[in-house]
Amino acid sequence: MFKRIVVALDGSDCAKDAFNVALRLAQAEHAQLGICSIVDPIVIAGTAPPSPAMDLVIGDMEIEARKLVDEGIDRARRVGLTASGWTHDGMPAEQILRYADRFEGDLSVMGTHGRGGIRHLLMGSVAEGILRRASVPVLTVRAQAPEAAAAHKLRVPAEGHC
């Protein structure tokens, strides 16, 4: 069904979860995996004038983005998948859509923090931007609430050992 799956990484736990889902889907579908990571300099610099210090911060973030993509490619290849990747600077939703078009992806998988209210208004949503403008299906993987994640890690005692 899906032959070219795109997944976006940003280092967050929900992006890691989305990568795991994309990896399993790609294995099940014998699909290629396209991995991207976008550095948004506006989030870092805001409206501050360019400076050597800001250039260093952006440079470090570009290195981290490349590392995320390289690690994803390596992991995909270790499980027998064909994988490639791309990093770029710019508006994340626009650049992810651009990469998905270049890669000719037929499914995009991405994490979403599930923010609502004022946090969503202030921070926006890359996933929402992708959902509204993508020409292919988008599978979002929502981050677990901290309480749910903690409860999920609890061990249930073996039967008879309460």
C-alpha cells in the first residue's frame, strides 16, 4: 500500500515514537523510508539581529539535525530497509512538505505534542500545518501525557505476589 514513507525528527520523545511507527510500517510494507529534520532559525533567533553567537547556536542545531537523520538512516538500514535523509533550515511545515514532495512520499508520519489552548496558539503546530496542506495521508503519533507514560512504566507484580 505505502512504498515511500516520510518521517520528521526533531529529537522529541513524540518524534521518536513516530519514527518507531514509521519504521514498523516501512518493514510491514517493504517501503523506503525518507527521514528529515528541519532547523527553524526563527524559533532560535526570533527577531534578534544576526550575530556570531547566534550563528554558532544554529550551526550546533544543524549538526544535531544531521545526527538525528544519520542515526535514523542507520537504524532503518540495520533492519533491512532502504532509507535516505535530508536536513534543511527554514519553516518546519513548509520544509517537511517540500522534502515529502522531493522524496515522492505516499505517507508522512510525524509526532505531535497534542498541545491545546494558549500553548497551541503561542507555539503553533507543525503537524497541523502538514495535515492541512499535505497531498498524501499523514499519520500523527501523539505524545503520551507524563502521567500516562509513568503509569505505563509501572510493573505489575506477578500473580500471587501482591
